[in-house]
Amino acid sequence: MSLEVPVQKSMRSGRLHIAEDIAASKKKRLRIERTLSFSLISLEYLLYLACFWMLFQYRVLPDFGPIDWSNGFSSLVTIPVIGDYALLLGVIFTVYTGILYQRGMFRWNRNVKPIDDTVTACKAIAISFLIALGLIFFLKTSVIYSRLLIFILAVLMTAVFLMTRLLRLGVLKLLKQSSLYGKNILIVGAGKVGAQLRKNLAENRSNTCRFIGFVDDYKSGPGVLGKISHIEHLVRKHQVHEIYITIPSERGQIHKLITSVRKYDVQIKIIPEMFELVTSSVSFDQEFGYPCLEIVRTPLRGINWLLKRSADFIVSLIGIILISPLLLLIALMIKLDSKGPILIKQKRIGKNGASFHMLKFRSMVENAEQLKEALADLNEADGPVFKMKNDPRVTRVGRFLRKYSLDELPQLFNVLLGQMSLVGPRPPLPSEVEQYTDYHWRRFDVRPGITGLWQVSGRSDLPFEEWVKLDIYYIEHWSLSLEFKILLKTIPAVLKGDGAY
């Protein structure tokens, strides 16, 4: 009995030290986070104000004569429109800040993606400016606002947002390299999921996480620090801030782990079984008294589908009208270059496995399909596709058309008819679909597209399985911002002509 009491006191004392050390470490980290976050956000809004003031001085103040700057603020309040412009700016900033806050743009521990974040900021700026102008119209103010000031301010706010996000990304990179700050990560389970999680942590440029190691009862080797029973010791030794559990099916072990660790200020995150299904393609529901997950094909449904279809119709119609001279010129070049039809109609497989005839400018000799069998052994692509960098069937004009994807332009008519979309997976040939696995069939959950993630990620240089992964990512994570980003990235990808053959 006399030996048991000191041992118990020692254990409690040890745990108290662990809790104190972790709490002190987290307090220091939070202090650094709050200081840097406040500084960067303050800088961002000061730059917004500086842009507004510069434009106000250039476009508005000259209409009210010279300003006596020696009186400072008292001179400004005498300007008749200063209150109206302050109201405009106040509404813009309030709505803009609310949208960014709701989207988590100010969270320090988020994954910073400058391009994606800037697209979100553009939408927030557009909404905030429209709401501000609508409110002013409703109030019937007599002030005529400078349209040039409003337009340039929106552009400058977008540029400032991008610049501050790049600055934040640079600060995070410096912190990641510094020993003064960091979030130590311990992964439970050194299997496939744990290894992939470690890889993702290492490749993420904008996090300040440090991978400490694995704990696993069945594996050993590099990176494995011990067994699950050693978790408390490892938490104290390495000042662990977050624990990722990748083996939730080991219920007994996980229950003991959570019970032993939850007393400390350590975040515990569990990656669920079949985690690949828990994406945007899953919705939560309740049926017959039980909570359940409903697996849906894509977020591209309802109002999202209507918006995408409307945009496809309008853009394809305008595009056909604008490029009609170019279409005629290409048709003439093809006719003069080689024998055969100008357009070809290929049977392709579209949404839900339905077939349609895809239009393309002819880029090969007239008997290309007959020659394909003789070239089958020279196929340079993996999977159920046929690709050759120096395909002898391609004509001189056809090689140029393929390099810059000009042979795809007639597919705007397919988009207009609703058989295709501007963005989506490429429609395969029936012979290719015959070799598809169940996984590959996921590509048919949406309409096929003229361009897609594959187009802006390497085009024909990508292996087939990578095509499929990109297509499924697009299907499961569809959003207007992703659609817009792909369309924007398609332009430089096509102009470079890399990976097209």
C-alpha cells in the first residue's frame, strides 16, 4: 500500500506536467497566430482604404476646389459628398467582410490557395458592390457617384487581396521552416491512409504542420515511434498538438487512446472508414428513425445544373457568332490541304452512357480508321485510349489544329444542342468504354466537356488513370468557382500547345 500511493502520485504528477507543457505550447502558438493574423488583416484593409483615398483624391476632390490640408479632418468634413462615399465604402466593407468571414477566409489554420481564394474574393466584391449600389438607389441619394472610381476600386481590391494572400503564404512558409512556431502532428496507423496523409502534409505549402511520426501496434520501421500504449509519453515528448486516427475500426484500441489523451489540450481527428465516399457527393438524411448517408452523383443538380446549362447555351451561342470567320478559314485550310470532309462526326459516349455524334474538324487523312489497326502496337497511351505523338495519319493542317485545339471548335454546336458542356470529362469512343471498369464509369455522371481539369493539367501527357481521377474530382467537387477557374486556365494551356497531339 505504501508503494502504490507514491506511484499513483507520480503518475498524476506526470500527467499534470504533460497538460501544463501542452497548454503552454498551445498558448504560445495561439499568441503568434493572433498577432500575425491581426497584422495581415489590418494591412489588407489599410491597403483597401489607401486605394479608395487615392481614387477619391483623383476623381472626386477636384470637383470641390483646393482643400486646406493644414486643417486636416475639419477640412474633409466640409466636402458635401464625403458622408455619401463613406456610407458606400462602409456598406461595401461590411458585406465583403461578412462573406469572407462566412467562407473562412480569415482563419489562420486554413489551406491558403491564392487563385481559388481570389476567385472567392471576386465574388464577394461583386456581391458587396451590388448590394451597396442597390441600397444607395433605394435611399434615393442625390449624389452622382463616380463610376470609374467604383470600377477601379473593385479591381484594386481584387489585386490587394491576391497580394496579401501571397504574403500570407510566404509568412506561413517561413514559419514552417522556423523552430519558433509549428503544429506537431502524430498519426495513428502507418498503413495506406496514414502514409497518404503524411504525404499530403508534406506537399501542402500553406500549412505549418510538422509530421512527428506514426504510432502503430502492427508495424515498425522508419517513422514509427511506438505502439498505441505509448501515446501519452509521445504526446509529452514531442509536444503533440493534433492526433489523426486512421484506423477507426480498431474500436477497443481507439477508445483507450481517446480516453487517455482527451484530458490534454490536444485535437483528435478521426478519418472515417470509406472516407473516399465522404465528399461533396454525400448528403446527410434521416430515414425511418435512423441517420444515414445518401450517396449522390454530383453537386451539379437543381439550381447548379440550371446555372451551368444556361451559361453553356449563352457562351456557346455567342462564341459561334464571334468565331464564325475563323471557322470558315479553318474549313478552307482543311479543304485545300487534303482530300476528305471538312467536318467529321464521331460516335461518342456521353452522360449516363448515352451516345451522340461529336463534331470535329478533320485533322487526319480520309482513311484514318482503317490505318488505326496497323498502328495499334505503337500506342503510347496507357489504358483504353489510343495516342501517338507522331501519328502518321495526321495531316499538316491537322497537326497545327490539334496543337492549339482548334479542331475542337465545332463542339460548340454540341454544347448548344445540350449534348456536351463547356467543362467536363472528355467523351470517349464506344470501343474505349468497352474496356472501362466500374470506377471509370463515374466519368458519365455529368455531360462531357470541351475542356476540363485534364486539359489544364497536362492534356495528352497525363496517364489515363490520372485523367479519370481529375474527372471524378471535378464531378464530386463541382462549383461555379471551379468551373470559372478551369475556363480561365484553359486559355494559357491551349496557347502553349503543350501535351496536345
